[in-house]
Amino acid sequence: MDKPRRPGPIRLLVALAAMLAVLLPGAPAFAHNALAQATPAKGATVTKAPTSVKLKFLQKLNPDYTTITVTGAARVQTSEPEVEGATGTVTFDALANGAYTVAYRVVSKDGHTVQGSYKFTVADPSATAEPPAAAPTTPAADESLVAVPPPASSAPATTELASDQDDSGGNGLLIALIVAGLAVVALGIFLVTRRRKTS
């Protein structure tokens, strides 16, 4: 009685390729946009007061849905975002010394939304610190100062975009898919090698 024929190496590799294709149905999912580079950088302490913030992403941005804000003790008055390809830039007057938060919300050309925030510090020896509140001159002026809410409450955008890079799940999926693909390929090589040794 004839022994059943074993599948040839080519058929085996074709089967493995088909299996790999099944394991990678969500390949476009890890191609979502993400922040790649920022100037000033995340967590940086700059010694020269910046006049702009430039954010570079992995994919091209939609200019109509790009928002970049800068907030210190109060919200910084910035220009409208200027978008060039995958880079968005806002400009403003030189910042005083202090801590600042950059918050962004952008939409890629594929329609995927990415939002997040980060902090940096200005410590320019030639610049001044954040201007203090004006000293009260009359009791009436003092009462008006007490009635004013704290400046920190004027940064709703920072609260909304408090998390660093909301689109972090794509990288974990990419790593898992690569590991699965490598495991399938390794299994195929092992089976082909074993068959050659036994034939």
C-alpha cells in the first residue's frame, strides 16, 4: 500500500503564506498617525525663549482639522497652525521663563484623529519670568483681583488633551503581528528542513 504523499516544500510555503495573510488582516491598523518629533522637545528645558512650536507627525495632516495650543500661567496667543505635509507649526511672541504645555489635536489625510500633550520649560537668562499680578492700589482694585478665577482655569484644551499620545495601541499591535509572522515563517523553515533530512 502506497504511503500518502507529503506536501512539497512549495505547497507548504504557499500554505504558510496564506496562514500569515489570515493573521494579518488588520495590517493598516498600525499605520495610524503619531507624533514623531517636536520642537521644543517633550520635557526639554530651553535656554532661549522660543517663538514657535513645530510638531512633525508620521503622516500628512489635514490643515482644516489641525489644532495646536500653548499654555503657561495663561494661554499663549498663537497664530493659526501652518501645515506643510506632516508638520504643523504655530508662532507667537517670545515666551517668558516658566513651564508650558503644548496640546495638539490633528487629523490625518486618512481621517484618523490623534491628540495628546507634553510639557517643556523656558529658562532663558536674558528673559523675564512670568509677570506677577499687578499690586492693588485701592480696596476696590483688591476686591476685583480676588474675584478673578485662577489663571490655570483658562486652559480647557490642556485638560481635554491631558494624555500623552492617545494613539499608542497601534505599536503594540504591530509588535504582536510581527512576532506572529516570524513564528509562522520559522515553523515553515523547520518543517521544510526536517522533510529534507528524512527524505
